[in-house]
Amino acid sequence: MMRGAVLYGPRDVRFEKRDEPKIIKQTDAVIRISSACVCGSDLWPYRGIQPIEQPTPMGHEYCGIVEEVGRAVKSIKPGQFVIGSFFASDNTCPTCHIGYQSSCQHRELVGGAQAPFLRVPLADGTLVATHDVPSQDLIPSLLALSDVMGTGWFAADAANVKPGSTVAVVGDGAVGLLGVLSAKQMGADRIIAMSRHASRQKLAREFGATDIVTERGDEGVARIKELTKGIGADSVLECVGTQESMMQAINSTRPGGYIGYVGVPHGVSLDGEQLFFSHVHLHGGPAPVRRYLPDLIKLVFDGKMNPGKVFDLALPLDQVAEGYRAMDERRAIKTLLHPNGTK
């Protein structure tokens, strides 16, 4: 037996005994988690906005050491340090071949990573091994690649960020902040971060934001239009998932511009006629993190970026409930969890 995070209902996360994962299919791997974390999307069920039907093991961001693999696993070996995505994918189907592994024809949701061990399906297609076992100081940044950095990168990619672009980022959670970092890495000339929180504004600046907009809704749109001489941004990254954030993104984009939307939508509906006449490109969805992992891993190992800075609270895994509370109350941007109380 091991102990891990289980959500029972709104704001009821417990650290309790669970069965240790085992190989179920011969394409599985079991990994020992090096670090886990709480995701902003975990807050939807935590707050009761996305109801759960039964006690649910939590966590979908992970990196760690391979403990065991099934007989059909060929490329992943015990002892390797690996990173994977929240969707397991075979990486061989037609959809995977065009880079949308999060819509793999055989995809499986990976869950239960807020624990010492995790079973990962479709290991060969899902996991990416690093060339060496990383030093401890790199693990937060490598863990970030599993979801929030990969999602921020997809937002920027979907929004067609190019060298010289003017970019606006709606949302100052971990994904939005790493969207700022992604836009900077892609060569954006001007990056407008929308944030009302001083600590998040500071990190946005560190990651490359050139402007901060504190207004929201129509006032936020007006401010972006003002900053762009009435035109709007070339690229807008929507990293929240509410009606207000989506409309703010659409209305902040110039005609012919691009929106990358990665906030999981809750209660979002779009007016077809308004969208038609806005003349914007709209692209998003669950980030195909697997597509980007090899390049993002190289950027971290080469010291070109440090996405692990989004973790501003670190706790032992047995204090996972406090990690959720801190993010729910916006006392933390993102909580890093050390399995077995290790640091």
C-alpha cells in the first residue's frame, strides 16, 4: 500500500492509503514519482464546479524514475528519468503523426499522480526519457513540462506567435505565466500580461512581459486596444476558460489575428455571427504536450528557460490538502509536492 491524494467532494482532499500501481497491460510502465504538483484544472472539481461521482485519486502532472515496464514496452527502460503528459498516447496513430497526441485514437487519461508511484499506459508513446537523470534543482522545471509549460507553449503555438509579434495573455495562473515565457522564447517583441496580483505581475515580468494590464472585461479590451494604437494584439493566449476570459481574448485580437485557447472551458458559448465578423483565427484544446516534450526538455537542460519558477509553494505530499487550499485562496500560484516528505 501507499498513500496519495484522493478527492471526496468539494474542498475535501484526503491523503490516504491506496493500492500501489501495478502493470495491468503489457504496454504500461510504473514510475516512482520524483515530484508531483497541484494543477489549476484540479481546482474545478475541488471547488465543486466539475462534480465527481466517487472518491477520485488526483494528479496528472508527473516525472520520475521508471520502476517497471510491461513486456511489450521497447523504448522505455527501468532506471530512466521520464516525463509524460496527462493523456497517454500511442504516438503511432494518424492523429499522433500530425502532432495531436492529446487526441490520440487510443488515448487514456493519466490520473493519480499525487502519490509516490504512478502507472502510465502506452509507455512507449507517452513517456520521454532524458539523456541523464537530472540534478534535483532541474526537477521542478522538468515537472512543469508535463502540463503547464507544455500547455502554455501550445497556447503560444496555436496563437501563431512569431518573432516580432505583439502578444496578449489572458490569465495569470501558471499556464498564463508560462504562456508569457513561451511567447518570449518564440521571439515576441511585445508581451502584454493581464494580471491584478503583484507577485504574478513580477513573475510575468521575469518571464518576458513588457506590459501589465490590470483591467478586465471591456475595460481590459479597451486598454489593450490603447496599447496597440487601436488595432489589437497579433496573438492572444486565453488561459482561463470562462466566458469573460474568452470574450476578452476574442475582442483583444486584431482582424486576422490568432487566439490560442487552452483554459478548460466552463460555461463558454460563442456567438457565431460575432465570431464570423471578428475575422480571428481560433484554435485550442487539450495541449498535445507529447509533441513538444523533446524540445522543451532540451531548453531546460541547456539552461535556456526555468519554468519551475511558477512553483511558489513546496510541501511534503502528506500536506497536499494545504496545497489545494493555498491555490484555491490564491495564496500560491502553483504547489510543488515532495513524495514521502522528501525534498
